[in-house]
Amino acid sequence: MALAVASRTVDGVEIPAPGKWEIDPSHSVVGFSVRHLMVAKVRGRFGSFAGTIDVRETLEDSLVEVGIEAASIDTRDEKRDAHLRSPDFFDVERYGALSFRSTGFRRTGKTTFELPGELTIRGVTRPVTLAVEYEGITPDPWGGTRVGFAATTEIDREEWGLTWNQALETGGVLVGKTIKIELELQAAHES
């Protein structure tokens, strides 16, 4: 089945056509991992988020915006999640959302990109750069078109005011400073 208007070919790669693409939260993941007790990683995700990818004629002019409900954090441990929602971490009563807005778009390979932007957590906005892998484009069973991306970055949580920690008797700390952010995004073309 040939794709309709929602795609084009650039440098031999079928990519999204210009237009708005809405991130589908039911087929996407906004996840993270952080060191715990210095020897293992805790993984989590946010269950409530929305965003758009505004693909422009010149690919490098494209924009990405994502909003994440801070209270939707899920690490599969209710007590830990309650602590993460508290003023020690995300302080969801004062700062209900996290957000990302791209400020550029650079191709680094045939299907890889750098996506610099501004990440806001707890009211603090700082620059980050996502490493993005373009996963492809395909028609969906409902007559639309879907596109997929995977993206990663690492941040120092303390730069956003997430400074709570606890020293361990054996040395080190309970929670690592570096958070790895991992995204799997599927977006649908807005017809």
C-alpha cells in the first residue's frame, strides 16, 4: 500500500510530509532510569503526556513540543511515586507539568538527528539535546499515517532543583545524579 500525502522522500529516505503530527500517548513511552543504591537502576515512566511534531518543508526548521503531567510518574512502587511527587522532587502541587520545546533540528546521519531544546522541570528551564533515531513511516489500518522515533538524553537532575538525596553508610548516595531519559514516540498525521 503506497503512502498518501503524509510522506516524501529526502536523500533516499521516506520521511514525514510537512504538517502537524500528534504524538499518540497510547503507543508511546516517556521513560527514565536512575541509579539506586549505587549498584542498580530504577526505571520509571510518565503515563500522561501530549505533544506535537510540526514537520516543516525544510526539515531543520521542524519543531517539537511535549507536555508531561508530573503527577503521572510511575516507578511501580506507590510509596516511591508519592515521594517523587512531593516537594523533595517534582513538587507536583506547585509544578504540575514538565515540558520540552525544541530549538533546532540537525541531521547527523541517514536516519539520526540531534534535537536541541529546552526542558522545563520544577519551573527551571535548561538546554538539553536529544539523540533521535528515525524509526520509519507507515500507513495505519484506519486510513492515516504513523511515524516513529526513539530518543535519548542524559541530564543532571540537580540542575533542575531535584537535589534530595540520602548518604549511604557504605559510601555513596541513595539516588544517582544522572537521569537517562528514553522516549519511544509514535505520531499520527493530522488530516
